[in-house]
Amino acid sequence: MPCWPLLVAGLLVWWRRHPPLGVGLWLGLVVGGSGAGVIALYERFVLGAYRADNGMNAIPFGNLSLLLGVLALVAMLGRLYRPTPSWSWLTPALGLAAVAGLAASFLSGTRGGWVAVPLLAWMSYSTFRPVLSRRQRLKLAGGSWLLTIGLVAMTAITDYGVTKRVERAIDDIRDYMVEGDGGSSVGLRLEMWQAGGRMFMEKPLLGWGERGLEEARNTMVDRGLLHPGARRHDQLHSDLVDTAARRGLAGVVALLTLYGVPAVLFMRHLRRSRDARTRVLALSGLLVVIAFIGFGLTQSMLRDVRGLSGYMGLSMACWVLLKARLAVLDFESRGGIGATR
């Protein structure tokens, strides 16, 4: 994991000098979203897996599948707004990838990632509502209803999914509040969050460090201050809580910077630009940041190599393609012969 920031920094410098083709991101979303859907369907219906996870923890698999699906949907909407004769098959392919990614997230049984869905949906709708025709909005609304019905039906057929996971979460919260049961999935998270808060108060500046946090956690378990189930986890199931306990205020500032700087940059271009492709790329980058903030509320996504690489890779790709598009527009505005990427 420590090598990923260095790799991304080197790749960022290379891509800024030699930008990739813009269609590469859309192709990647088609492959990623569709692949996640195929894997989830195979694991759930052929292998009979309890939760689709692609050989990793089901939570990062479900969260990343959800993000790929949302990004594919945004790319599809952008192409509907500005249809292009080239790569015309990409529009329906992106729609299929969006459905597949969302289905994979449902079949993973992931709950925490869906906390971010209303905000992601509202941001996407707000961006495209002024530019889509009434007919296109009606089609999109109809498609959204069909997608929702299909996903709900899928969870009913599988007899497992987000619906039952939500019901179980409500039961876990009630048991924790009434009976103090810290051994359930949600109860254990609440226990670890409280423990992380106590650790932060004891060492607020630099935190406990890697091994120090585990030792402090085990000590709290031995004293009966924390449920023994916490020993099974190598993180506190929240990026903010885990970082505060492990790295102190210095780590919290670094984490907020890692989220805040890309968010501000993407938001600035989203507000200023009227070019369709620029807005799609800026919105996509902003959605990556917002999604990971939502994911990080209940899971330490940035302590997972797939989560960290997903955040850095997707946000960097959106930024590089955005800057390349702006360079093309600037060249055209100066009277040059613009060659769109």
C-alpha cells in the first residue's frame, strides 16, 4: 500500500504530459461495471455464495461495484446529451454496465455504500436536469423505476440482499441500545468507534501508530471496555475514526486534504464549464470523492489496497482527462484546429 501514492504520482506526471484517450475511461467503466455484475451473478446463482465478494471482502467489492455503476450511468447521460456518431455502441454498453455494477453491489449485501446513493443521485440529476430535454428526462425516470424494480426483485429472488441487511442493521442497533449487545455487526462497529474516540482523546496529536493502536485495542478488550470481537478486525471500520486514533490530528488533516482538495478542484470546473464533456468528467471526479467519503463512514476503505488504488486511480484519471479537455478547448478558442480526444 505505501507504494501506491508513489506510483500514482509518477503516473500523474506521465499522463499530464501524454494524456490518454478520453474514450479509455468509458471503456474501462464498461469492462469494470459489466465484469463486476457477471462475477456477482456467477458467485450468487452458480456457486451459491452467501454474498458476492470476488474473493475479497464483500464490502469493498460492493462499494467499488456501486461506484463503477454510478460513473457508467453518468457517462451514459453525458453521451445522451451530446450524441456522437463515433463509438455509438458505447452509450447502451455504459447503460448495461451501470445496471450490472448496481446489481453487483446489491448481490454483495453491502449496506454502508448505499448511504451515499441519495447524494450521488441528487448530484447527477442536478447536473443533467438543465441540459436534458423533457423527453430524455421522462425516459430516464422510466428507466430508473424499471431498474429499481429489477434490483428489488433480484434481492427477493435471492432471499438475501440489501433489504434483509437493512432489517438486520435496525435489529442490531436496537439490541445495542437496549441490551448493550456489542457482538453484532453494527454493535461491534459502534463499540470500535467509541474505542477510537477514547484512543484519540488519549493521544490527540500523533495518535497511537500502527502497532500501538492494536496494542491499545487489545488492552481495552482485556479490561472489558471493548467487545472481544474487535480483535478480529485490523481497522476501526471508519476512515475518520481509524485515522484519528492511529494518526491523531496530523492524520485527520491529511485525510481531509486528500478528500477536500480534489473535491474543490472538480467542483470549481463543474460550476464554471458549459462544455458537456468537461462537466461529465468534473462530475465523475467529484462523485468519486463523495462516494469514498460516504463509504468511509462505516468502512476504512483507504486501508484496503483495492479501495486506495480505486480512489487514487479513478480520481486521477478524471483529473487528467479533464485537464486534457480544457487544453483542447483553450486551443480551439485561440483559433487552432482542435482535435478532440
